[in-house]
Amino acid sequence: MKGRVQIETISSIALKDNPLGDPRRRELPVYLPPSYGSARGRRYPVLYYLPGFTGTARGALNYNPWKENIAERFDRLISEGKAREAILVVVDGFTAYGGSQYLNSSATGRYEDFVAREVVAFIDDKHAAARRPEGRAILGKSSGGFGALTLAMRHPDVFGHCVSHSGDMGFEAGYGTDMLKFATALGRHGGSPRRFVEAFLKSRTKDGFDHGAINLIAMSACYSPNEKSTLGFDLPCDPRTGELVASVWRRWLALDPIHAAAKHAGALRRLKTLWFDAGTRDEYYLHLGARRFSDALKALRVRHTYEEHGFGHFDMAERLDKSLSLLTARARRVG
């Protein structure tokens, strides 16, 4: 027997009239395990998966004859007896800038509320889902890994388990070169951040834009929104020189899991599972941030597991075999 994927559609109140005009109606792929519906009254643990930057819910299920998508991977693990049955929900946090970091922001929309409140309530209402934190897990990779950690530490009343694969942390290393790329990219737009943003949003194809420059715009919209700014957000660097703007950078660092952990230490201690990893060949040096995060958790006496592997940022999909197996072993079938 195999499980099945059911594409739900959720119409979000939190994303209504968002500043970028992104759709409030989002597809919500839901993987239902093989035995789903066969036993009256049975409830299943739920895993909420957050795609990374520029990723979408539908994109996580793209068909590739040589690669497993996340639903196919989970189905195989269950069939091989390496994972227990659970519901898997893929969440869409895409924006016109490429991603939301799953945060509430006046520059992008209320994506934290969308995930932690609306999506969870939708699944609880429509499916045979466990309805307590110990029966819910949140996981993701890269920006999705950041989102998983952030939502878990902010909403321990919702999620009892958390996994982050190569999550954004250690912002100095991960985003440092993006500032330089952004300042350089502005040369093609008269040195104007506003012209750059307008050109990017209007362009039908984004191939001509440097990824690092786009990433800086997206992260600024998420980490340092400012309704009084002409851009709708503050930049963490001088657009001419790339130098840090200290007052804005402090706002970014407050959201870095390395620093946010102290504020949310009590919530982190409540998690039944806190597991994260990173590759020693990560192109954004996220393994260095992960080491610092682990050190911060140890100092706070927060139980966790940190692992390193030999992959880079883009070739570590097989690590999901371990995390999906772990989470289904930990998450409980509770009402």
C-alpha cells in the first residue's frame, strides 16, 4: 500500500491585502499515509514542512524520475519500515521577493500567523490530525530551517518537535557577501535601491538578477520592515559602499537563532525534539552558525542534537531520511 497526496486550498485571512499583492489563496499539499481512513477515530502525528527560499509547496512535489520529492521520500521510508505513519503538510510561504522567512512583516505579510495559526487550524479541522504539541512537528531546510526554529521557539503551544536542515543562522557569514553583491548590482540601476526593486518586480524572468542581491532585498523585507520607508523596509547596509548600518543590523541579529535563543530559552526547553544539522561544505557557511547555535543552547541548558555531514547546501536531500524517521518516532498520536 502507498499513501496519497491531496492538494488542499486554504484562503488566508492573515495574508489578505498583503503589501506585495501575493495570493491569499495557497495550495497546501497534504500527504496521507497508507492506513489513513481505515480505522475510525485514529489520529496521526503531523509534520509541517517549510520549503527554502524561492521554494513553493507545489515545487516540493515536482516530479523528477531521478530524484524523490518529499512525499515520495516519506512514502518510501514508511514502506521500508524506517518511518512511522504520519500526515505530512507542505506549506507555501513564497512571496514576490522569493520568500517570507515565515515571519510577520509589514513589508511582506503575516506569514507567521498563516503557518502557526491558520494552516494548523485548517489541518486540525479537516484531517485526522493529532491536536496537541507533542503530536506536531515542524521542519525545513535553509530559510525553511530558520522558519522551523523560529516558529518552534515562538509557538511551543503549537509545535512540540523541531528539525532544521542547514537553517539560516550566523547572519554575519550567511548574509555578509550578499550586501557586497547588492551594492555592486545597484550599478546597473543608477545606484538606486528603489529602481533595483522596481525592475526586479516588473521583470518576467529573474535570471538577470544576482541571487545574493535578491536575497538581501527579501531578507530586508522580512527582518527590517519599515512602513515609513519608500521601500517598505530598511537596508542593513549602505547601498553605495556595502558597509553595515548598525541600527538596522541589530534588528537582524535579534532574529538570528543564535541570539534569539536566549529570549526564548524557556520555550526551547519545552520542545520534545530539537534537532538540527549542517554540512561542512555549506556554500553559505551555515555550519559555522550552527556550531555557534549549539554552543548557545548548551550555555542555556537546552537539550538538543546537532550533527554535521559532508554535503553542501544543495545536495543534502538524503538527510531528510534521518529527520523524517526521527520525527515520526518522537511525535505521538494524541487527540
